[in-house]
Amino acid sequence: MKQYTMTRRNRIILAVAAMGCAALLMSTLPSHAGTAGAEFSDTWTQLSGWIEGTLGRIVTTSMVLVGIGGAIARQSLTPFAVGAGGGMGLYATPTIVGNIFTGTLAASVPTAFVASQPVMDLTHIVSTIL
């Protein structure tokens, strides 16, 4: 089998493409996902209530119980793991989807603390290391 070696021309093309991708990623604007669609908020509230409420607990428990039954029938723990994982995934779905589409992060560090920290640029990092 022939081993592929990169020529100088291919390396240059790859480097230019990588720099172009990096420039494209750095030039993107912030997205504002989830800012419209108020007409579906009632539906989302109802589905979230079902999943996180009594119905969701019943479905999650039944998934685990079916997984236990499958594990006993097959003499393997894989069906139990799939049932338990599916149940936990179902119960956590509204939280995960809400966090993805909201796009906001809770502030965990006070801004005064962040403002008091030194700016870490490349020259400061190199001078610290050397």
C-alpha cells in the first residue's frame, strides 16, 4: 500500500484553509436563538410539565422496569442500562433543551473580581514562563 506524503504545496493549501476557517469563526456575530415563537410557549410549558411531572415519572419508572425485565430475560445488564439511561434522559430533556435554546449563562464570578484580574496576553504569559 502506498503511503501518502504531503508536498509543500499541499501544506500551504492546508495552512491557508485553516487560517480562513479560523478567520471565519472569529468573525461570526452572536446569535439570538429562541427570541421568537411565543405562540408555542403554552405547548412547551405543557410538554415540560408532563415530562417533569407525574406522567414523566411514570414513564421513566416504566422504562427502568422494562430494562430490568429485559436484563433478566437476556442475562445481561445492557437492557437495564439502556432503560435507566433513557429514563434519565427523558426526565432531563426539558432542562437540557431549555439551556441550549436560551443561550444564557449564569454569572458565577462577580464582575469586580474579573475586573481586578491582570490581563493575560501572550507577552505576559511568555515573560511569566521565562
